[in-house]
Amino acid sequence: MTSVPQAGWLRHRVHLPLPDLDAGPVRFIAGLRPKRRGSYRLEVARQGQKTVVHNYGHGGAGITLCWGCAEEVLDLVRASAPDRQLVPVAVLGAGVMGLTAATCLREAGYLPTLYTSALPVATTSGIAGGPWSPSLVDHDPSPVGQAIFERLLRRSFDAHERRLGQGFGVFRRDLYTPVPSLSLAKLPPGLIPEPEQLEELPFATVPGPGFRYDTLMIEPPILLARLEQDLRKAGVRFESRHFRSAAEVETLPESVVINCTGLGSREIWPDERLHPLKGQLAILPPQPGLDYLFSDQRGYVFPRSDGVVVGGTYTYDEDPTPDPEVGRRLIQEMKHRFGQAPG
Ligand SMILES: Cc1cc2nc3c(=O)[nH]c(=O)nc-3n(C[C@H](O)[C@H](O)[C@H](O)COP(=O)(O)OP(=O)(O)OC[C@H]3O[C@@H](n4cnc5c(N)ncnc54)[C@H](O)[C@@H]3O)c2cc1C
């Protein structure tokens, strides 16, 4: 953790190292966030003879919410199929939602099978950036919906935090912002400390006041690889399968099905509220001297083990192909923000 000495107002400015935004080579990647208008979907439904637990539509917050949703899935399965020795469970999808749901089920004594059209590394979850971002998903704003959402966030935060230093790619990080962070706007009270108000941000080339949040960073490539490895070790099978309809799902041998197919849910269970929200990232080479996150209204930059990530685009688009021009613009805007390029 970086620490900025403070007594009321900042007396001494401690300047943190700046990202080298000219470093190369740069990789450009893009993915489609499974955004569901109004709310993510986490509920039980019937499909013929099967009990289906839907768990999809988490927009730009799937990595953030995964454990909370997985524990909730387990509660729903326990309630509808309490005799775990006798109930085979099918988990559809091997993104972060499918992997964490399968992990919780396996730990509780069920033997899930994962059916998926793509392995974890090739999913949207494998594209995600990784900062704890609870605000980038719609949830039911009614008092009940709000209470459930806060429970998911608390369970998820605790579960990520328990995995700090355990090889799941979870780190505590300082987040610096010139204005209150939009991605942390939906935090339940007391989950992380109140942000510290800074008279000056701790960057030589970024003048002006700001905020420091003590938050979590989850590196999706590490998390997904570890979850897949642990599941395989625990005897969970990964079956390559692409479902085109709910009728196809009904042919599975398992009587309980957990639907974690993200945006793919549209093909199986048409849902007009679900749509893609494209995000693009530029990934520069790793810079081990950096250990903080930075974001403003126009974008974000943060270090991971596999590179320094610059991002912050949200567009309604069905095409997951990265556009290098967009990636270069993200870098250029961040250079401007860090005083390394004209506006
Ligand atoms: C650029 C970008 C940055 C992001 N940054 C963050 C972040 O910092 N923090 C955060 O919390 N979230 C972030 N997200 C959002 C996060 O990636 C998603 O919310 C999350 O990955 C959704 O996970 P999922 O398991 O529901 O879906 P997916 O990862 O898409 O997995 C779906 C799985 O279902 C399978 N599948 C789909 N259709 C079918 C079918 N018909 N038959 C069989 N299998 C099927 C797929 O093969 C896949 O295995 C980001 C997303 C993007 C694009």
C-alpha cells in the first residue's frame, strides 16, 4: 500500500511514480459486458422437469459480485435440492460466475459439471480489468432489492478479502480520483473506509485536490486460472457444449441447472433486457514500480502482473473486435491527464 502522510491538510507531498504511457508494445483487447437493464438476474425458475437458477446480467461488475452471487446460488440450490449427495448439478458457462458458483457448490458437497462453449481464458471474464466496481451494474432499487444487492456486495467483498495473498489475484490497492469515484458510488456503508480527501493528489504532474480510497483489485487472469485449476483438482468435469435453446438444456441429465452464460443467455432464454456494453482496454508492458489505481470521468489506469491497463469505454455494440484507434485514444487521454501530452 502506498501511504500519504496527512494531518488535516497534506503538509508534505509524496509523489508517486507515474505510469509510463509511452511504453510498448501495447495490446488492445475488447469484450462485451452482459448488461441487463433494471437489474442482474439471480432467481429460480422451472424449465420442464428442471430447476434452473439464473445468474447473469452483471454488466461491468461481474468480477466484483461473483462470490456474493455464487453463495446466493448455493442458498437457492440448498433450498430446492437439500439432499446434495443425490442431486447432480449442471453449471452452464465457465466465466467468473460459472466458476465461482461451481466452487461454492463443490465445497458444499455437490458434484457439479460445467457445460460451456468457451473455456475461462476465452470468456468476457478473461477480458475484464479487475478493480472492485460495484456501481457498474443495475439492481432493483426497491428496499428489498437494495438489501439483497448490499448482501451480495458484502458477501463478495468478504470472500475476495479472505483470498488476499492466497494466489487468487486479489490485492488491496489505493485508488486515487480527482472527483468522487463513480464506480464506488454504490458501496454499502462501512464496507471500505470513507475516502480520504486530499488537498493535492500525489502526482507531480496532476495538480488539484482529490480522493484516496482503500479498495480491492482482482486480477481476472489469475483468479480464473486458479478457480479452473482447483475445480479440476476437485474432480469437476468441464464439458464443451453450446446450447441454442432451453429445450436443449432440458436434455441434460442433471435435474438442477445453474445458468451462468452471461450475454449468451439471450440465445437460450430470450431476455430483451440483456444487451452488450462493449469495453476496450489497452495493455502496456508490466511496470512493477506502480501499485495504485487511478480513475477520473474519462478513464482509468492501473497495474496488473501482466501489464498496465488503460480503459474506460462503454458503448452499445455487438462487435467484440478491439479497435486500436480507440485504444490509442485511451492512452492519449491518460497521457493528457498525467501531463504527458497536450489536451
Ligand atoms: C473491458 C471490460 C472491463 C471489465 N472490467 C471489470 C472490472 O474491473 N470489474 C468487474 O467486476 N467487472 C468488470 N467487467 C465485467 C465482467 O467482465 C463481467 O461482468 C463478467 O465477466 C460476467 O461474467 P459471466 O460469467 O456472467 O459471463 P462470461 O465471462 O461471458 O461467461 C459466460 C460463459 O458462458 C458460456 N456460454 C455463453 N453462451 C453459451 C451457450 N449458448 N452455450 C454454452 N455456453 C455458453 C461462455 O462460453 C462462457 O464460458 C469488465 C468487462 C469488460 C468487457
